Amino acid sequence: MPREVQDHWFKEAKRQGYRSRAAFKLTEIDDKRKILRKGRRILDLGCAPGSWMQVAAQRVGPGGLVVGIDLQPVTGNIQGSEVHIVQGDVANMDDAMLQQLGLDPQVPFDVILSDMAPATTGSKDTDHYGSMNLCEQVLDMAGSRLCVDGDLVIKTFEGPGSKDLVDRMKDMFETVRPAKPKASRSVSREMFLVGLKLKPGVVTESRPSAPKGGPPPLPGGWGR
Ligand SMILES: C[S@@+](CC[C@H](N)C(=O)[O-])C[C@H]1O[C@@H](n2cnc3c(N)ncnc32)[C@H](O)[C@@H]1O
């Protein structure tokens, strides 16, 4: 992407108070697909520094909920809806973590967002398979945490495994669409997949049951 275009998104993010230019990728996808509807419950995987959470919280509004998870800390407040942020690995997300936030783990989310990316190595294949691994985790989670008719936005680095990923999503969702937002660098192999309306009966893994007698202490690494 030419430097002046990068500067455009950077300056625009600053002007509109977003934490990063990534905000415009989600706004473009949502302007078209209307996923972040008022009152919905959103799970944002790989949420730091928090610009997707800003967009999601503004759009779902005061009656909605946004829960974000990232290995990195997210600082400051996110305005617009009820918001919870956890520092940790998505692979460790379980019922106890949601209970610790005061949420009922049996109530599914309406939308899962994943802008997760592996630490890039410069090797296209390594980065692609790192991304595939994260995407598989997200689809497993969609099977257990997303409601029927729920929606998913997921980032992937294109490569040999992309077709299998799309096929798996087509088994799970009524509609699957690719998205390459303008704010995404044209040279990047980053691309987004949107799954609309989780089909009934799609459960890829059983939800870990809540421990009896109240939530245990958070495992090491889980933050606020
Ligand atoms: C491109 S950034 C997300 C940007 C975010 N959507 C925003 O708008 O601010 C990707 C994030 O994925 C996170 N990530 C990667 N693997 C993760 C994992 N296993 N668990 C939690 N977060 C992860 C990284 O720490 C990084 O902050």
C-alpha cells in the first residue's frame, strides 16, 4: 500500500479517536454485512490494542456486550456498551473465565470477531499455517460459544489451507463471504472471511461445564 494511503488511514484513525487503523477494516465489513446490531453480544478474539472493540461497542450500544481477549494488555476505557477485557491466550478461554467476569457461560454470543494473527516470521508458509491454526481454534469456539444464527468475522493469511478453511465454514454457516477491506494493505495476504448465520446443530466441541460451588480463582495470566 502506498505510504500516502497508509498515512490516510493512520491520520483518519487518529482524527476519529480509534486506537488503530484496523477499525476501518471492521467498519467496512459491518457497513456491508450489518453484523454489529444494537444489543448484540460480541466476543472479540485478539482484541489489542482495542480498535475493533471501540467499533463494536459503539455499534451494539448500551444494551450490548463486548468481551475482548488478547495476549497483550488493553489499556484505557472502551465506551459504548458493557465491555470486559481479559489478558490471556484464547486457547485457555473457558466457562470459569466468563463466570469471573460475571457472565453466564451458558448464554452464547451473537457474534465472534477474530483479527488474531500469529507473530509473523517473514516466511509466508509459516505465517499462513500459524494463521490457519488460530482460525481452527476460532471455528472450534464458534461451535460452542456462538448462538444459532450467530455471525463470525475471521482474519486469515491466504495460502494452501485457505480452501479447507472456507469449506469448513460453509459446513457451519448458511453464507460465507470473503472481504478485503480498503484499509487492508493490498500486498498483504491478509484476508477476512465472514460467516453469516450459524446453522442449527453445529457443535464442534462441547462447552466445558461450569464447576459447581462458584468460580475458581482465575488461572495465572488472566487479567481484568
Ligand atoms: C492485528 S492485532 C488485533 C487488532 C485489533 N483487532 C484492533 O482492532 O485493535 C492481532 C492480535 O492478536 C493477538 N493474538 C494472537 N494470538 C493470540 C492468542 N492465541 N490469544 C489471544 N490473542 C492472540 C495478538 O496479541 C495481537 O494483539
